[in-house]
Amino acid sequence: MLFVFLGLVLSLDNGLALTPPMGWMAWEQFRCETDCSKYPNDCINENLFVDMIDRIAEDGWLELGYEYVSIDDCWMGKGRDVNGELYPDQSRFPHNITWLAEYAHKKGVKLGIYNDFGTLTCGGYTGSEGYLRVDALTFGKWKVDMLKMDGCYSELINQRDGYPAMTHFLNKTGRPILYSCSWPAYDDKMDYSPLPEHCNLWRNYGDITSSWPTVKTIIDKWGNTPEWAKYAGPGHWNDPDQLMIGLKGGKITKIEGETQMAIWAIVAAPLIMSNDLRQLEDWAKEILQNKEVIEVDQDPLGIQGFRLTENIDKQVWYRQLSNNEWAVALFNHGESTTDITVTFKDFAPKDTYTLRDLFKHEDIGTISNSYTGKDIPAHGVVFLRLKP
């Protein structure tokens, strides 16, 4: 099914995401669990999202910028109602989505929702193919603030017209709705130039999981594709997927969590957690609420950073910040403790900077020419801010 919109303005016009979006998403932690009798605390239902909205609002997340709570797949009833509109599973969302959005808004939180461009969602629920206009208007009517649009059960040729078409229909709602596209995650040969015009953020690559090999593979992909950086900036961002830090039952250690947080900040990634905020361990909360690291991610210049070195065990990543400052991550990609040296002139105009360690919250001092991070553990990182 092809979409033709002659003479229509399809560009995104919502004024959102001037810095990378921050928030919480259900998918990696809670997946598609719908058996609320057997798993009352872990199923996709209204109570889960009320709990997460409360935690975002009351546990210090909102003040740091984590403002979205996003429903992912498996929230729907089967099929459409008599008007052709989507509807939530009534046993799991008895008050409806509008009620949930209004509950979030009273707390200062924004509500996100999920759909799929194809005939079905990835979890087998009703997709938006043939109903883009109807679904956009429905989400606007429900007072939703974010839409994640997946791409299962759809053809690439249709996605190339359909994702921009959804942009147009979201604009027509009259409501600013953050638009997250999965377009390039399905079309790995696509021309990226249309993305900033149509999407606020877009998934580039395969799904993340709570395992170090998966996180490392995504980091490697970002290091190997520096050409993606030119498409990122205020209003439109590359998205390496959710933060796995503190996911209940996950396999990401504190050291690896610091590395994910640092690299995501270097590449100006959206900071979208997936975990159980009701049971989050202290070490995970400490990483995710690290104000100094968040400030790097949210730097208003919006310049995506790069890997300076080749894809080797001793890696240097850097990002230009406001006020002629820089962020540098010394990342131990290998399996044994090591030292890593960064030479400032390799990426920056000056050879003397005042350094601060962003995870230790310690000033290192004024350093000339180069700096060596000592005894960096396997999978670990030293994260620095450089001021002239």
C-alpha cells in the first residue's frame, strides 16, 4: 500500500526535543506480559504506568529531565471499535488512556504510547496500516505526548511514504507529540537525509537487551558509523535504544552501566530507561541520576560525539560542548584492566584544560597536552569534562 500526499506539508513541526528526550519506557523490563492474574506487579496495565508516573514525579527523576513515561507494545484490545479506532484492553486499562494521560499531566509527567506502521504490532496487536490519520487523531484526542512508531509487518517501500505521512497527521492533531520512528532500524540502507525533517528521534539499529555483548555491539556500531552524526541536533536525534541500567533480572554491572551512560551522553542519545523504578538498586539510581553526566547529554549545542580511536580495546570518545568545553570518555573495550591516554590536540584546539571526573565528582586539575586514565577496569570508563 503506497501513500501519496501531493501538496501536503509533511515536515515535523512540533518544537520538541531541542535536547535529547529523557524518560522511562516499559519494553525491555516488562515486555508483553499481559497475565495480570499471575503477574499483577509486572503486567502491562494501568497500575504499572500509574506506579511509574508516581516514581518519576516523586523520586527526583522529573527534576533531572526524565519527563516521559511511555507505554510500549501490548496495551491494546484486539481489533478496532465500531468507529475504526484503537482502544486499550479494557480489563487492563479500565479508566482508558485519556485518564492515564491526565493523571500524568497532573504530576508534570508526559505520557507516551506505542503503535506499529504495519498490519500488526511486533507483539501481534493491531497496527496502523491504512489507519494513520485515524490513529494520529485518536492519540491527539487521548492527550498523548509521545508516539513510538515501530515497523513490524510492513514493507520498506511503504515505510518510506508512511513514516512521513504520520508526521503530517500528527501535525494535524494540533497537539505537540514527540515522534519516535523505527524507520532506519528496518531499512539499513536508507538515505538519512529525510529523518530530521520527519522524526524527533529514530532507532538506527537492532534491539538492545540487558547483556554486555548487546550493549557493546551497539557502542561499536555507533563508533563505526560517524556519518550518522550530521543528522543529529536540536529537534532530531539518533537513538541507540533504552538504558539497561538497573533492569530487574538484568546482567549489566555497575561498571558497564557507567559505560553505557557515558557513551550515550557522548553521542547525544535520548536517555530512556527501562527498569522497575519501584525496586531500583542504589547503584543504578546513582548512575541514572548523575547530574553532571546528564548535563553532557543535554548540552544545548546538540553536537553528537565521536570515537577518536579505531575499534580497539583502548578507546577515546569525545564530544564538543558549549563554551568551548569537551566531554571525553576513556573506554576500556577489552577484558583486562588497562591505562588509556588521551591527547587533547587530537580533537580540541587547545593543549591545556581543567579536568573533572564526572563519575567520581572530583576535580583532577589543570592538565597540559595529555591525560592518562589509570587502572580502568574491563568494560569500564573514565568520563571527563574539559574546560579551557
